Amino acid sequence: MHKHTTINLTINKNNMNEQKNNNTGLAIKQARSYAGLSRNAAARRMDMSLARLHALEKGEGELRFAEAVKLLALTGVTYDEFVAMAMEGQH
């Protein structure tokens, strides 16, 4: 019985991580759009592959700290604004 509970907690944690990544992905896309940048231009200026940026915007993978710093510097979006964008995606 305890084993079953652990499995359910793992599944719920995975679902929470997927939702967090989706919210972050939406915020990345919003920040990029706010700056008027195409995905290709943003990826190039962030020294990131187009495939990586596309995956992040779809909520696949985790945004690394260095990537976040580049994104914020490129788009002019503040950390607080970025967090607010991600939080809006939770509703």
C-alpha cells in the first residue's frame, strides 16, 4: 500500500513539473513577442539553437539560469515581469 502512495506522489510531482515548464514556456514566448523578436532572431541573439528555444517555448525542458539572464537582457523584461507572466499561465 505504501508503494502505491509513493507512485501517486511521483506522478503528481511530474504533473506539477510539466505545468511549471508549460508556464515558463508561455512566459518565454510572451517575453520574446513583447520584444518584437521572431523565434529565429531570439535564438540567434541568445546563442541558442532554434530547436532548443522552440522546445522551451513548448514547455519541454528546463530554462537554465544563463538562458534566463540572456532572455531578460535581450527582451528588456524584468525578472518580476517574467515571473508574473509565468504565474498568469497557472490560471
